[in-house]
Amino acid sequence: MNGNEQQQQQIQVNIDNTDAVTCEECNNGYFTPAVMIRRLSPLVSPTGQEAMVPIQLFQCTQCGYVNEHFLPEELRHAKPERTNDQNS
């Protein structure tokens, strides 16, 4: 099986075997993709230059909260604050 065939295969999932995910703050069930940006210091960067590292996560559409399990384990202590525009 080549790369194209692997990309075209879709996993069949019975929706009855899934659990709903809701916001841990407001119980809303809808999320939007968001990106957290982390700065990599030139001192530890493999290129010796500053780099920006994007981290994909999901943010509640109602209150802007990011559930703990949407973050990589290493970043759960540095959870982003809600954005002001989400609360208006």
C-alpha cells in the first residue's frame, strides 16, 4: 500500500462507541481549533536561532477555555488564559 492509498483510507467508527467531550468550565460541547505558540530559545534551538513552535489544541467556543487533556502533558502546567474576545 503506497502513501496515497493510506491517506485515502478512512477509519469507520460507530458513533455510539464514542463519548461526548464538553468544556470543563461551562459544559459547552463545541470547540474551535486554536494554536498555542511557544518560543524556542536560540541557546537550545538545533539551528542556533530563535524558533516559534506551534501547538494545535481546541478552545471552547463559548468561554474560550482549553480543557487539560487538549494540551500536551508537558504543558498542562502552562495552560493559556482565556482570550478576552471569547467572553464578550
